[in-house]
Amino acid sequence: MAVSYQFRAPPGYGTLVPLDRQRHGALGLPSGEDHRWCAQLNALHVSAPEFAKAAADYAIAFVRDEDSGEFGPVAILGLRSQQNLFVDAQGRWKAHCYQPAALRRYPFCIAELPQPSGPPQRLVCVEEARLARGGTPLFNADGSPSPAWEQTQRLLEAIEGARLQTRVLCRRVEALGLLTPFEALALPKQGQRMRLQGLFRIDEERLQAIPGRDLRVLMRKGELRAIYAHLLSLENFARLMDYALERDAAEAGGA
């Protein structure tokens, strides 16, 4: 009997199935870079350990999950709905920009299945349509993991560990009352006004006013470093506007 799994796929993913050595043993990943799967995502999840690297290229903001109500950090990729300014028409990511772990893990992810009792079951899942015969194999002929899959498996495990760290950070800054809503608004001299809503950031005045014991906890946990990386990253909204104007000009020229 076939087992039915129900879980929410990450943004941009298609239909997911559990990774299976027998079912997917003869399949692999196609060669070449192709990020068109997220070409219409204007944000991508990033973890707290990534903030220092991601802040060099992206504006990092917090968003509230509609289902759980919890906050999570995202790298802003565009100033309009369904706009990713870091992917070109050929699926190439913008050169020399940090690629978040959520980008590099595709087409794999770890899904959590609620259990009647105890912690949720975790399954490695894959967007099966992305796999192809003749690609970089996931498993060797004897069923053992290939080097390519071992590398991906390490990435997925690192993402899971980072996810827990990020959840702790978000819950702490929420409990301290440090998150405040804001809008990313761009008003170019020509063209359409660009606005992103539903974003949150750390309030610097509130951060400076928190008790010393809470500040020491943030420092000891390494979370203060992530907070300041987030604050510095907000300067990248100006860079996003430049990218948007460049794309608008290119599309107008090609029309």
C-alpha cells in the first residue's frame, strides 16, 4: 500500500516525494546552474549563522509565518511581488553574490511529519521532476551514497541545526520586544513605485534600552553579532533599487 504524505513544500518547490534509494537510484542532478525555480520569489529564508555573509549582498528582514505566527528571517530578493532580481533569464544567480543555503539545497529539503505522540518524523524529500537520468548520481550502483549526495546531506543537516538556532534568536528578540514593523518603499524618478509590506526589523532604540543581563545573553549566544549584521544589511535596499532600475531599463530596451 502506498503511503500518503502531506506537508507544506518550501516556497518555489513543486511536488515533493520522500527520497528513496530504489526509486531514485538511477536518477541524478542535471549539470549546470539553473535557479529559475525561484525566479518569482522576492524573498528567501536565511538562517542566523548566515547573516554575516548574507548581509554583504542582501537586505535581511523578519517576516511572520501566517500558520505558526512565529518570526523568521529572509533575504529580500526583489522590490515587487514575484520579482527576483538575483536570477537572470537563463537561471544564473547574480555573480559574486552569496548563495543562501536554502538556494543551494534545492531540489531537496527536510519535511517534518507530525506524529500522534512524540517529536515529528523528519524525512528527506526531493522535487522528483528535477531529477534526471544521466545526471550526477545520488547513489552508487551498490546503493551507497555518492559523493554528491553526501555533500548535499551534510548541507541539509547543517540547515536543520541552523534552523533551531534561528528559531531561538527570533523567539528571544520577540520576547524582548525588539521587532518593529516597517515598509520598504522605493520612489524612483521614473517608473512604478515599489513597496514591500509585512516586514519587521530590530528597533535600535529598544535594543540600546534592554537590561544588561539580556544584553549579556545576546552577546554570549552570538546573537548580538547576527542582530547587527541584520541592521547593517538594511542599507542594501538602496542596492536593490539600483538592480530594479537596471532590469526595468533592460526590459524596456528589449521590448
